[in-house]
Amino acid sequence: MHALDILGDPVRRRIMELLAENAHSSGQVVEVIHAEFGITQAAVSQHLRVLRENGFASVRPEGAKRIYAVETGPLREIDQWLDRFRSHWEPKLDALATEVARGKRKRRLSPGPVDTN
């Protein structure tokens, strides 16, 4: 399965966002996903399994808990795919950064308000 197919699902994307923050137990993931999407523990487990089997997440036992963490390998595939599109937005972002810097410089060099009292 292609990396974008895996992350095309909003639940899996949200799980990846959680795991990107830090490792979470399966119970913690279920709690957040159930609250946000209203799906069952079994459904969340299926999403975790898809992420794990496709290399997006790793799992390690910690006592009775299963701790999930993000794996970056498949994300590199997405990054490589996006490379062909970066030329469309990077110059615009560079131009925006230049304009922001000019505005900051102009504010820094301009005199403050004049007190007429």
C-alpha cells in the first residue's frame, strides 16, 4: 500500500499526529480517537495495526501496555513524492519571508510615535 493511501484516512493521520508528539499507549490513543471520532476500541486497534504493518508506527510492550511510537521511514517516501511539487511553493514562501523581514527592519528603523504633550 502506498504511503499516501495509508495517511489518506483522517483517523490514521490523527493517530500519527499523536505519535509525532510522543509515544502513547494504545489506551491513550483509543481515548483520544474515541473522543474525537466516536469510533470503538476495536476500530482504533485496526488503524494502529495498519500503521504498524505498513511501517508508520512501532510498538513495544511495557508491562501490560503496548506503547506505540512514530516511525519516519514511510514519511520519507511522502517527502520524496512531494519534492516534485516544492518548486511551486518554495519561491513564494521565500518571497514572503523576504517581505516579513523587510517589514520588521522597517519597523525597527522607523522612529516611534511623537509625543506632542
